[in-house]
Amino acid sequence: MKLNTLLEDKTCTITIEGSIDALSAPELEQAVNDEAPKCENMILDMSGVDYISSGGLRVVVGANHTVGKENFKLRGLAPNVLEIFRMTGFTKYLTIE
């Protein structure tokens, strides 16, 4: 997994490439925790994500809680990744663009 972070106008965008699995989820969690105090809004750009495990889902849901539902968005989910969010019911609780 590769991460790139951008802070612009009080919005943090974390761009993710690759798989979010048990090995890489802690790295994403650390990035979210490092960036959250710096910004009012957070976007996880997941257009480069090809797979997400339950550990990755946990990090995304935790980020939603940390940043706040009104200020947290997911962007660019591939159809197979979006399907995982649908199957788990998380699409009801997360803002997905």
C-alpha cells in the first residue's frame, strides 16, 4: 500500500494505492491519526484501492468516528471495494462520493 497526504483549505486528503489488509491497515490508521488534528475535513481517496479487508474496514469506520461523519468522506471506490462496503452495511453510515 502507498499513501500520499495533502492538506489544503483545512481538508486532508489521503490518497491510497494498493490493498488495505491486515499488514497495511495499521499504516493507514497511523496516517489518519496523524492528520486528523490538522484538518477539519478528511477525504480518503480510494480510487487506487483494489482490495480492503476487515482490518481496513475497521480503520475506515474508526476514521469516520475520529473525524466525525459530517467531515469525513470516501472517494473513488472501485466497484468491488464498494460492494464490500454495501455487503457490510457501512454505506448507511459513511459518506461515499
